Amino acid sequence: MGIPTLLGTLTADGDTSVAFTSNINSTYDEYMFVFTDIHFNVDDKQLEMSFSDDGGSSYGIIKTTTFFEVIHTEADDVALVRYGTGGDTAQTDTAVSILDSMGDGADESGASIMHLFNPASTTYVKHFWATSTESNTHNSVKQNFHTGYLNTTSAIDAIKWTGSAGSNFDGVIQMYGIA
């Protein structure tokens, strides 16, 4: 991995969504997004991401993704690794959940790292992967793994994160270019 350069920071404070609509360009072939202390105002909500090729005017990029998770409950009654069919998408423009089942308790928050590769390419589709950890509304700790591709040869220049069903969230998202 190359050296990360901080390009921007978003601080959500009771927001329904936040977005990076600049600095995603041909300067770097890889971008890394670091999510810290993501916390929701209501139980059982998701942090979802969408991509744009028009500076954030619309977020309807077609994508295909896959998802698996590792779960361990506080009561030690469930410990498993499973493929999560609910986290898959196949050629759809719907948002992708990277943190799910988030709760509103003081001990229910999440963190994530997401990588986006070659977003400025106008020749190839764009690939991404994200790994997240959360302590959630189901009194469990989870590790989530998402990967996929954006099925467009248009340059991606904006990414938005939204709380599901209009929920509000707090936290920090930092964007880095990887040289």
C-alpha cells in the first residue's frame, strides 16, 4: 500500500447524509475512506453508500456487490461466519449498506475502511471493498465484508453516505488519496 494523503474530513452531527463531491479525480488511482465512531439516533439502522458520476447531482450508478459477516453475541449464544444474501446486489442502483443493524445505545457504534480503485477511469468499471466492525442493536459484535464493482466507464466523482430510512447519525469520515 502506498502513502495516504488526507484530502478531506466530513463530520456528521445528527445528519441524514454526508458526501464528498470534490477531490475524487485522476490525482490518485486509489482512494481510502476511514469511518470513525458512527452512531445512530434510532435502533436497527444502516449506513448506506451511493456513487455519482455528475458531481453529486444524482447517485444512481449501477453496481454488483457481495457480502459476508462474522458475528459474536454478548451472551455467547451465537458465534458464526456467514454469507449475507441480504447484502448482495446484482446490477442495481440501490445504495450499499456498509454498517448495518446499528443501534442508538452508548455502546452501539461502528467503524469502517472502504477503498475505491481508479474512480477517474473512463475505460474500465470501478472496484471497491469495505470492511467494517460494529457493536450493534442485537447485542453483538460484527465484522462486515463488502466488495463489488460499479458497472460504469464514466468517471466517479462523488460518494454519499446516508442513514437508512432517513435516520440521523454522528461520526467522522475521512478521505485519503493513496499514492
